[in-house]
Amino acid sequence: MAARAKKIRSLERKKSYAGYFFVLPFIIGVCFVFLPMIIEMIRLSFSTMIKPTVAGQSYTLDFAGLTYYKVFFTKDAWFLQLTWTTALNSLIDFICILFFSFFIAVLLNQEFRGRSLARVLFFIPVVVMTGVIAQVDSGSLANSIGSVDSIVDVGAQTAVSLPTVADLLQGSNVLDSRLVSVITAVITRMSVMVNGSGVQILLFLAGLQAISPAVYEAASIEGCSGWETFWKITLPMMSPIILLNAVYTAIECFTNTNNTVIRALLNMVNNQHKYSEAAARAVIYLLIVAVVVGIIFLLGKKLVFYRE
């Protein structure tokens, strides 16, 4: 028995080695790329950058203590409000993307004609939004082309004003104004949900396909309805993937380049050259994101069901 237990432990150790080897690129990236940048950012947030007076020399840092952090909480009311608003919008996007991606993954896991094409279509935004199209979507590429403004001006003079979704719903006088605002908010976030749910759909599909069909057959023989099967089999078995997607989606929503706080920080660095102020605000925002992700992980971990 002792030899058998030792053999099992040896097998488990080999499996753990394989897991460490799989995440080795991530560990190297964190240790040698991410952590040094974080340390330098924290160091800069407690200092004032002094530019060199002689060409070829590097900048120097003069210790400033908590000066820039005090400015954030006492004098920068607009940035504090911006951070709160952005965090709230990111949480809403997080919930919408997570529910939308899980719903679409369940649909794409069903048998129907054109299923492969539908899966490809939902993953296309992930590939497209990583290059030039993403720059056009964020407006950075359009701003770099001088002739675009004149083209837009000419187009605006000949454009036809079309009613918005909110105008159409409010004009019907059937729906309550609060319901109209909710529907309008969901519709306006559709592009965010579609563009930000490709990876999540892929992970959810992998989790759904890992569930053995024999489990569903046994539930059907026992007389379980589709609703009971979803809540008692599909959802518990998908809980590890849901937790993984929740953490990934939260980080993506809070650190996306379209995020208002991220844009404001980039503007402070690239245009205003306020490096220390931007570093202090970035550290505070990083702590907010870490707290939110930590809460999501701890709450989700208690609800996760791991199959033996």
C-alpha cells in the first residue's frame, strides 16, 4: 500500500511539473517584464521626475512622498469622479459580456446547420479588433490622418438625421421611460458585448464539450427536464470555466484601451508629460482593479464545483 501511495504521489508530481511548464512563459513574463514595470511605476509615483539639462543624460527622481496621492484625493475631484464612473461602467460591461458569452456558447453547442460558421463569426471580432480596425474603432488612427476631418465635414453637411432607438421607443408611448432607458443601454452595449466575448465563448464551448453526454443521458432517463438539467448539471460543471472567464473579463473590461481612465492616463503621459501624477493615479487604479478581481475570485471560488 505504501509503495502504491508513493507511486500515486509521484504521478501527481509529474502532472504538476507539466502544469508549471505550461505556465512557464507567463511566469517569465511576469517576473522579467510586468513586475519591473510595476515597481518602476510605484517608484515614479512617489517621486518628481527632473528632466536632464544635458543631452544624453537620463532623468533623475526627487522623492516627493505622498504628494501626488494627496492631490488625487483632495484636488482632483474630476479624476476621482471619472474613476468611479469608469469602474461602474466596467462592472456593467463585465456582467453583460459574461452573460452574453455564456448564452451564445450554450446556443452554439447545440446541433444545427451552419454551427461551424456561426462559431467563426462570433470569434472574428477577437482577431479583427487587435489590429488597424481597433485603432479606427478607438479613433486614434483617424486622428492621425489630417484629411479625415475635411471628409467628415463634407459628409456631415449632406448626412440625413436618423432617429435613435430611444426616439423610436419613446415615440411609441407604450413603454415606460425607465424600461426604455434600460433597453437603450443594453442595445448601445451590444457592440461592446460582441467585440469582447469571443475568447469567453471559446472557453465556454470547450467547457460544455468536456461534459460527458452520458451524464445528460442519465438525467434524461431519470426524467429531468431541460431546465433542471441546466441548473443541476451544466451550470455546476461549468463553474470553473465561469470563474476563469469572470476573472479574465474583469481584467479586460478594466484595462481595455477604450477605457476612459486608461485614455486619461495616456493623455497625461503623452500630451501633458505629467509622469509622476499619471503614475500615482495608475497605482490607485491598479489597486482598485486588484480589489475587484480579488473579490470576484474569492466569491467565485466558494461556488465552484470541481469534478473528481
